[in-house]
Amino acid sequence: MKQAELGFTFDISHTFASYCEANEINQAFIITDENTRKFCLPLLPQRFPVITIPPGEVSKTLATVETILGELLEKNAGRHAVIFNLGGGVVTDIGGFAASIYKRGIRYVNIPTTLLGMVDAAIGGKTGVDFQFYKNYLGTFYQPDAVLVSLQFLDTLPEEEKESAWAEVVKTALIAGKEVVRMIKSEEPLPKIIASVASLKQEICEKDPRDEDIRQLLNFGHTIGHAYESYRLSIGDPVMHGTAVAKGMLYETILAVRLGLLSDAEADRMLNLITDQTHVSGLNEEEFRGLMPFLAGDKKNRQGFIVFSLPTAIGQGAYGIKVPQADLKF
């Protein structure tokens, strides 16, 4: 499965125009949400029709995909049309899913506008929507032609969104990138860290495009984190993805110690880094009870076991760790 071209730029307008010219793109559509249409779309040349969806995780549904498909059909999008997903993880997940099923698949390009998108969601070809409060339950593996990363978009983000997304940077570093841990601790320039994390994820996804083995390392923090997100969605109080992942990492780091996979000393260093970098506290008992029913429905589960990817040392981890749900304690 061919991986996407991964490009970094400080001039998205020029890069976008050059990409369209080089790839002879004549018919294309830009998918945005209401926020990215207002703050990010003006940075692109106004060449193609725009399809706008509501912002936030609550719009990550089959109904939204149906709306996108309807607009593509109404605008006579052909099989050689290209979708440009301009937005954060919700837009790239939904837009990629729509591209993967419209006329059995058309090309798409991700232009992530959030830190979360730049280092994680836009890379790797996972697409999908939530279903009955379960995170990313319906979807496809369908690679974008390219991912165009521009730090210009970071200036359009509120600080809380950047802080939340930083959890994905920390996650990738702790489970698979010891050098990135060093960069974070040394407070190296943000562009350098983003490029390193994005390239690391791209490298892992090239080895395992369908998430069958080593790519599962990147699920660290997500087994608990996704269940927590689902719980918060179910009570009508959504939480940012990065916040959920940080809470998941805190719990799963302690779980790794309980299972004898991680030393107390390494765990302490990891827990300190997670809390220092994300400013997130661990789960409370009410939250833990609330997420447990959703944990049972995690799509990674096997034969009644909850499946985790857990750290074994800073920058290293193991995947496919099966734990009986009854063994998960607050």
C-alpha cells in the first residue's frame, strides 16, 4: 500500500498551487469545518468548491459523510476528482472516509490545520467516523496521495487546542521515539519536533499500513483514552482528544508496571513527563466506572480480552498485550 507524500512548508498557498499544477488537478473539492473555513481557507488560493461541515467530534457521523457525498454527487464530482481535507483530525477522518467510498474511491490530500492533525491524525491513512458513541468504529484504511504540513496554521489555533494535541507528541515519543523525548526535554524548536514526530509516524505506517503489528504501538494511551472519550460523548460533555489520550497514558503506564512490563523508575519518569507536558490529571473513580462499558466494545479486543499497547521503557513498547477486563482496577 503506497504511503502518502509527506511535505513540510511555511507557505501553504504556494505549495498548494504547485501541488495542483504538478499533479494536473482540474476538478477538486475542499472539505472544511466552519472554523477552518473562516480562519484557514483564506490562506489557500480560491480555486475549488468548498464543502463545509460543523466543527467538533459531534459531527463525526455517517450523517455528515452522507451530506458530503450528496454534495459531491450534486456537483458532478468524477472518479478523477481530488478532495483536499483542510482541517483537524475530524475533517481528515471524515473527508478521507468519504473519499474512500465515493465511486469506490477517489484521491484525497490532507492539509492538517491543527497540531494533532500534523503529528498524528492526517498521517497513515486511517479514516472513519464514530458510531453510537464508539470512537472511530466505522472506517477504512485508505491512503491520501499527500499530507501537506504548514506551521502557518498553528497561528490560527487557540492555546488549549495546541496544549491538548501535545499529548500525541508525548505519546509517540514515549512509545517509539527516545530521541523525540530528548528533544521535548531540551525544548527544541517546535517545527523540528513536529517534523520528527510526523516522520516517525510515517515511517511506522510504511512498515505496517493496515495496523496489524508494529503500528499498534501508536495506540498507547488510546485504549483507555478512546473509552474515556466515548463516555464523555455519551453524557453530552465531550472532551478534547489529547486530554483523553493523556489520561489514558497515565493509567496505562501504571498498568504496565502492574503487569511487570515497566520498572517503577521508568514509570515515574514517564508519568512526570506526561503530567508536566499535558497538565492533565489521572482518572477519578467516577470516570473510570463510566468508561468501562465502552472499553468492552473496543474494536481491538480479542476473545474477551482488552488489548493494550504498553511502554516497556522510555521510547520503547510492546503491543498486543491482552488483559482480562476483570483485572483492570481503579
